[in-house]
Amino acid sequence: MKFRKPWTYGAAALVMIAGIGALAACAVQGATRSGNDHVPEPSKAVDLDRYLGQWFEFARYENRFERNCEAVTANYARREDGLISVVNACREGGLSGKYRAAEGRAKVVTGSNGTKLKVSFFGPFYVGDYWILDHADDYTWSIVGEPTGRYLWILTREARPSAELRRTLLARASALGYDVTMLRETQHD
């Protein structure tokens, strides 16, 4: 009988643990439902200078980093280094809840006509995709997604858009292939 070296048992255990972790990650990722299995490429160029400023979230696909958030806003501004400052804020637990903000930065994806940004809220890595799928010619509304179809945001310049604009935005998101029944409308003061 030949005995193995003790380190081989440790290596085998690490491989097993890594495999189990990978399977668990796939299961969790697979559990997140996509609202659009065929996300379209953004087709309308974006003038970032007109896009910058304050946006109010009209509706979103629920996600872990905005759980229990109302009065959600996003503020974009140019930075001295050429990047874009991103400040997302909300009230946790309701309109009178605790104010919470996350600051990050974004850079424009080369060759995207301003329609695609890579976003970072944690360290030097730009891992978040931010695709401006559609927007009003006057930049009063915007529909934002990313390649997997699991995230969707509908943004407006007004905290409470008119009923007509709300219907228009839902119809536009549906025309882009999104399941609008998954949208959660955001409350604002």
C-alpha cells in the first residue's frame, strides 16, 4: 500500500471546497431572474454634458443594493480627471428613513457614443455596466440597463412624472424587450 503525502489531502480538500463554492455561486446567480433575455444595444448617441445632473428614479428592477430604498436619486458630474462622478442616494425604509449615499465614478466605454459606461463604487476596478438604452431628445427621461437584463432603471428629471409620461416610459421599456411587471415604482416626496 502506497501512502500519499499529507499536503495532497489538503490540496484535494481545497479543490472540493472551490468546486462547491463555484456551484453555489452559479445557483445564486441563476436564481436572479432576467427581465430581458435579449438586451438591445443602445442605439441613440448620448451627449454626456446634457445627461449630467440630477435624476430621480421612477422605477427599477428590485436589487440587493437598493433594498428598502425610496426617494432614490442619481447625480452625475464631470470630474477634473475626465471621469464622471456618480452619487446614488436614497432613504432607507421609507420616505422619512435614514439618508444613504454611495459615491463612485464612471468612465465612458470607447466607441460607444456615450451610451455605455463602466462604473466603480469599490476600489480601482470598473466592473459595473451602465447602458443608456434610450433617452428623451431633451434629456428629461432615460432608460438604463446592462447586458444581462437583470437590472433596469427608469430615470426622470422630475421626482413625480405625469401619468402620461409614466405610461410612455413603461411602453418604451416593454418595446425594448423588458418585462415591465417586474418593475417596482419608487416613492418620492
